[in-house]
Amino acid sequence: MRVAVLPDSERPGAGDWHVAEWRTIGGVPHATLLVGPGGVVELAPGAYRAWVEITAPPEKPVVASPRFHID
């Protein structure tokens, strides 16, 4: 599974993806990627979406999150 975090108006390209992990929180699986200082991605203030690409051969669905803001 891979995750891309991009400004709201952009779609992920080949160099935007980062390997992520599955974590279970309260019995529900979540895609996780460390974002922020010292993380895989650092974000400036603005509006963003996270994109998740799930590898489930032969499928590779890509799902976008709702928009979120960094202040």
C-alpha cells in the first residue's frame, strides 16, 4: 500500500507515493504515514488530500480522503 499527500488541487504522480503501513485502531484498519517534522512528508499551511493506493492484485484501487487543512 502507498500513500500520497498533496495540495487539494493536485492528483498524485509517480514520484508522490510513499510506502505506508496498516494499523488497526479500535478494530478498524487504517492506512498510516508519518506526516510532519521528522516524518515522510512535511506540509506547509494549506488544504490537502491524502490518496491511498491499495495493492490487491489484479486490482490497484486509489481512494482520496476528504479535504483537510493545515493551519
